[in-house]
Amino acid sequence: MNVFYVEYTFIDSEGKDRKELQELLDYMQAQDVLVIRSVLDLTDTLEDLLVLFEKLTERQISLC
């Protein structure tokens, strides 16, 4: 059985200015797991989503 500890809850507003998302990404460290409801919650465009996935991969942050 896997047990997860939720340390930080992130609620973001929609639109281009994603201060909360940037704050969350600054907070996360290698080996952290970002749990999301939908990939649509992360970005507005496919291009932005691919850039975000690349950044998460480089920083060894998993997406679930």
C-alpha cells in the first residue's frame, strides 16, 4: 500500500498570470510528486504543457 503525505495544496487562478503555479514550482524539490486533477489544470496551451513537463523532468519531479 502506498501512503502519500500532502505537504502543500495548490489552488491556481486561470489566465496567463500564474503566480500560484510558479510559487508551487519554486517550492518543489527533486523526488517530489506533483498530483494534479487534470493536465488541463496546468497550462492553457500544448506548447506551455510541453515546456512545463521538460522543466519537471529536468528537476526530477514526478507528475501523477
